[in-house]
Amino acid sequence: MDTRTPLRPVEFEFADVELRSLPFPEGSSPTGRVKLGTCFLPVDDLPDELKEWMGVNPRRPQLSAKGRLKGPVAKRMVETLTDDPSRFVLKNMGIYLLVDGFDQQKEEGGRSTVRVRLSDPALHGIVNGGHTFHAIMEAREQIGDGDSLNAHVRVHLMQGVHPDDIVELAEGLNRSAQVNDASLAELTDRFDLVKRHLDGKTGADKIIYKSGDVGTVSVEQVLGLLSLFDVNRFSDRNTHPNTVFGHPKGVLDFFLADTKPAEKCEPGEVPARSFERIAPRSHEILVLSERIKQRKEMKSHFGSLKVGESKTSKYTGAGNERFRNQKCTFAPGHFHVKFMQGWLYPMLAAFRANVDREAWKEGQLEWLMDPLELLDAAADEMAKIISQVHKENNGKPAEVGRKEGAYRSCYHAVAFKLAQDGHPIV
């Protein structure tokens, strides 16, 4: 027997919205009354109560015992919301909401106040975009009360959908997500290249490889960090992996091509096999990425930099007390600042200068100098470089991660330290 309290009809109001509304083509529904409204909402304005209105979605999000989303795709959404919020609306298809009705009160400048009504949980609610909704809720929880994510989400309001059409509608809208899960499942065997070198190492059990896995780091994020050391693609101080940042699909596509089995290659197709060289150093690279974040220089240079926007003070620093003492995943110890991926990528990529090119030609990734000793020598200079680039780019960490100049300057800083140790600059 279902003892849950029945949902009562609810009404939500969204102010200062630009809504576009149009009817479905004639004959597309038995009711002839289907209407679609589309708008962009600040993610902070999404009502928490919508989590109770997901009964119309046959593909409900998989959550861990702690209520966290499972799977690498969902994890990537949360990362985008916290690290690159302004681009979330471009990377996400949004939320489809079946409603009892919606209306708008138009205001000056084409803006409106939109009222949305839900009355029957069997007919109304989130029919597609449940993962998006939960990712937004999770990201909001991470930044804390009173702070804004500065992100928008596309919301599609569908009024008048016939009950008999809801299942087919949900299946059609969810099909792309199902295909994506299937594609990731096909990659599982390829991921074994990385998994076997991480097996038994600290943090290995925190990596999310496929939908349903519980963890804190997506496999796409791991591959992104490893690809920064690809000397085949980024061979010297004149070519830099700034194109890797924020493009997980591109990283996956390259990984797929690079690890393609010989029997599946076309005539004349010869994969570079970069990841075969990099994979044995996977854990060492992941530890290095966290050691960079832990450095005292990072706290002094980045602690006061803005990484969020408070609704009261309009300012949240990376060194805010709620970001301190967060446990590392791969390295011992804790973080002392919220260190954004856009800051990390140029610094970590600079250690590509430390790759022995002769060993690489022989199929191995070997270091010219102990990476942690090199970090001791170059950390302060890199921190100065990236904090300055951050300020020059309107305080947007994601823009830093896309700037070739940030990578070039950090690479030169590391290469100079290597030259002082007697190694030639490449």
C-alpha cells in the first residue's frame, strides 16, 4: 500500500522571464490543445518542490544512498554548473515540464511574469530532464545558501498533452540519453586500460565509469587530465592543450580512436597509442593534479579570488571557510581553497615539458625530473600567472582554462626550471 501523502496542486511564478509560446501543429494530438512555451530560467529560480513531480518520467535519475546522482554524464553536469556555469545552458537540452496550464503577464521590454500550474502527478511534472534538475539541486547544495550559480537552464512547458501520449512522449525525449548510456557502456572495455593501472590505488574506487556508478570523479574528467600529457598531439612549447578544457566529448572521441583495437582499424589507419604510454602514470598524474591544488601558494594567490556570487554580499572567495579542509581523492591530505578546473588545467599541462621525449618515442612516459620537486620550484610562478590571467578575464575561471596564453606561460615557467636543472627546452 502506498502511504505517501498525495501531492496537492501547486503553482509557481517566475518573474522577469522572456517566454515564447506556440501551439503544436494541427492533428499532432487527439486533444488539439497542445501548447509549448519555452524560456530560459536562472537555475536558482527552479522550485525545490519539482523533485516531487517526476512520476510522469519513466527514466528517473539514479541516486546514491546520500541522494547524489550516479553516472559520469550526471557528474559532468554538476561540474559544468560549478566550474563553467555560463555555458551550462549551451551544453544542456533543458527540462520538459508537463503542466496543467501556464500563462504570462507581459511587461515592458518583452519580459513577462509566468505562472505555471501542476495539479495531477499522473499527468504533470518533469517528463524529461530529471537528471538536469537533480544536477542543479546538487550544485546549489555545493555552493551553499545565499549564493548564486549564475547559470541558466532551458525550460519547456507543455500544456494539454493527452494522457495516452505521455509514455510515448517520455520515451522519445529520453531516447538520446539512453543512446548516450549505451555508448558509454561500449567504452567500458576501453576504460580497462586506465582501470588496471589504478587498481588498488587511493581514490580508484571514486571514479565513475558508467551510469549507476557511485563516485566523485567522472572518467571523462580523468581522461581530460591524462590527455594533457599527450606529446603526440601537443609536442612542444608551440602547441598547447587549451582545446581539451571543457570538451569532454572531444576527449572521449580521441580516446576511442587512440585505443581502437588493431583488428578494427581501417587499412592504413594507425592509432597514435598515446594513452598506452600515459596510462601507467595515471595515478601519479592524478596525485600531481591534487598536489598542485594543495600548495600554500595556491591559497595565497587564489584564496580571495571570486568563484561564486552571494545574493547578499555579491562575493564569494575561493578561500571561503566552507571550501576548506575538503578531503583529497587521490593524494593524502585536504584542500584549503576551492580550486577551479580552469586554473588547474594550464598548470598541470605545463608538466608536459617534463616528459622525456626519447623515452616517449620508445613507447614510455618517463620524467626528466621528479614532478613533485619540479612543482616545488615552479608553483609560485604558475600561481602568479594564472591568478593574473583570471583577473584579466573578468574573474571567470573557465575562460582561463580556454586561454592558450595561460598554458604557454605556465609551460615556459616549468621549462625554465627544467633548463636550470640541465634539461633542454622543447
